[in-house]
Amino acid sequence: MTLTTTASDAVARAAAAVPEQHYTHHPRRGATIHRSNPSVIHRELRALDVHEGMRVLEIGTGSGYSGALLSQLVGDEGRVVSLDINAFLAKWANRIHDERGLTNIGCRPADGQLGWPEDAPYDRIIAWATPPLLPATWMDQLAADGSVVAPLPLAQLPHVTAVARIRIQAQDRQPAVTEVVHGGYTEMVAQSKSDEDVPGRWVDWLDYHPETRWISTAWRHKDTYRSYGAHDALQALTSQHRHTEPYTAIPPGPEWYFLVSCFAATGDPHLTMAGIDGGFAIGHSEPGGHAAVLHKEHGLIIADAPDSPSLTVLRSWLEQWQREGTTQLTPRLVTGEQTSANTGWHLRLTRAS
């Protein structure tokens, strides 16, 4: 599952023409922490396949570097609109673009989930932050032959994401996934985050002492209104009496998302993500306090007990991942709940039978 890339020479030429450090480490602003790895930016822009004269909507201004590359790609006859929930980032990016004499890009403080209808339709839309689902507003603002490259959740859990390329089907203007790549970006939220250590949504219980730790469960709708189940699961994973055992086959670096995708493809309603012991962990939990997760950074399986039913499920998932990998995973879009404040489509992976 990889994004097919095109127009590599155009992106390479744009990268050569744009002074990356001038955006990411501007002499007056200093280093911008809200930025992505340049090699990943280039990969996503190649997948976006931007041509001269196009109109592009960018969600997530960041340092302004990716917008500068888009400005170069669309040329003098094109137009780039860049949105960021952080007004400070949008203002600074505008300032740096002005310093370089760019006139075909404008950055605005706005909620990216709503898009920017004033300049629609867009030939391309790209996002550097993860919305709760593919917003219907983006599809409404996309040209008939347009496409989107964006990270999307694979479940209603933080950090369980993939980057998808999506096109509109001509016959009914419904979106269709053409390709996905394992990985993702931070959550897209309606206002600037005040705590970078905690995900912007879907956190079901949070402790700040003795350290910041949180848990997110796919079964939250079955929990008590006081979230006692999530509380008990987090306590079980952080108790001094918990069970731990080493696991040496954790995939390194970005390949961690391969494993995450396989777990998401199970569709298990007890899928769980946690931020504990200074890192991320994914696994299984139940309202009764049973929980078992695989810790990304420490190479440990952590469970409430050595005979935990959640531990049995986690081991079966790991065996399936080692046996089958991600070769049989198929992406699809599922229409979201119409009663939700956010309407659109969920990205889901299924394993071929």
C-alpha cells in the first residue's frame, strides 16, 4: 500500500527553488515546531500531482514551506489558499511569502475542516493534519476532476491513521479511495491545542500525575457517562502490579504504522490506544479493566495480568500481522453518521478473505 508518485522532476525543481531553512528557521521567528519532514512533504506533493495553473487548497500552513512549494508548482497563473487554525502561523507564513515576492498564495486563519469556499472550486486539496473523517465540505469544494491527498483515521482513536489519495467519481460525485500509504499527521482541531502531549480528540481518560498519561477506546459509547471503564483500563496498564513481557519484533520507525493498520483492519470494537510510560501503545481493552497493549518505544507488551483475556486477543493480532502483513488490506470509504456535527466519510481497511 503506497502512493504512486508523479511529477517528481517538478517537485525536485520546486524544492531546489524554495529555501527551506528560511521557512523552518526564519531569523526573526526562529524554529517552527509545527512542521513535517521535508522528504515526507515532497512525497505527498508528488502524489498530489500539481500542474501549472491549478488552484490548490492547503489545510495546515505550518512553517509555510509546503505552501511555498505549491506556489512554485502552480506558477504565476495558479493560486494557492493555505489555512491554519493557528493565526500566528498563518500570519508569519504570509510575511515570509511576501519577503520572497510570492503573489499567488495567501494564508488565512481558519478551521480547515470547513475548507475555504470563497475560492472554490479547487483542482487539488492537500492536508497536513488529520480530520475526524473526510469532510463533505472538501468534496463540495473540489473540481469535477480534482483529487485530495490527506491523512484520515482508520478508527476513532488518535494516531491510528493512513494517508489516502481520493478522487471524485464522475457519475455521482462520490469520493473514492485510489491509494493509501501507512502513516499520518497530528489531529486537526477546531482551535489551537494547549497541550501538545495529549491528542486533540478521542481521549477517554487522562491523568496528569505523577505523569501525563491517557487512553482512548473504541468502545467509549458503551462506557459509563463518567468513563469509569476507560479509567479502570488506564489504571490497569499503569499499575505497579501490571504484567509485562518483552516483544522484539516491533517494526522500526514509520513501519510502526503497518502494524497499526493491521490492528485497525480487524474492526474489533475493543481496539485501544494509550499514551503511557513516555510513548504510544496500541492493543485491546474491555470496560471491566482488562487491557493489553504493545508499547512502541519500549518494546514491551503490557497487560493487566498474565492471564488477561485482552492479552490473548493482542497475541492473536500480532500472530496475524507477522503471518499476513498488510498485503491483503483493502481501503474503502464509509458514509459517516448524518447526525454528527461533522459529515463526510470514514476511511476503513478490511482484510480480504
